[in-house]
Amino acid sequence: MHLSHAPDAPCGEEITFDQFLSVDIRIGTVLSAEPFPEARKSAFKLTIDFGPAIGVKKSSAQITDRYRLEDLPGRKVAAVVNFPPRQIGKFMSEVLTLGFGDEAGAVILFVPDFDVPNGSRLF
């Protein structure tokens, strides 16, 4: 199934609350960000701290249109932490960093309005 990222796309298929709860979305702090020139689509390699229960994980994030490498360390990000790791070129992405597309299709990171501890789960 392919989901459209367009703002006028129809609602996705209905799911149960239990299905929603099976997706584990947590907050983490970006420890480091590196270029990822080998990626097919422009991306950065992120190292993210999700606290003691989840630990430090790596993610490939297609956020190069709106973010600079030097501005990412210290930022909070939301990510799905219970998908299986995904090989992207020679890089193993362990979590899916979440964002929304702006009017031009650039990814805007999904972050809380207030500070929350690393590892906090979305509910």
C-alpha cells in the first residue's frame, strides 16, 4: 500500500486502537548529524538518544531541504522505534524519524511544543 504525502490525500485505511498502540513512537535528542551522499534521495545520517530503555539509534532522514547539519544536534525528534532496521545503501537505519511535508514537499520534523524526556512515548 502506498500512502500519499499530499495534504489533500484521502484518509488512510481505518485501523483499531490496538493497531495504533503497536506503533511505538518516542522522543529522542539528536546527538550528531552527518552528510549521507550515498543516499538515492538527499538525506542526513542522524544519531539519536532515546533514553535508557531504547538507547542510541541511527536514522536516515530526508530533511536536507529545511535543516542544516550544524543545527540538528540537540534538537528533539519523534521516531518510530519498533520497525525492523532498514538497509539504505551501506547504512543501517534503525528508526523512522517522523515529519510532515510542507507546501513544497520538504520534510518538517515532528516535535513537541514543550520539552519532554528522551524516551517519552506518544499516546
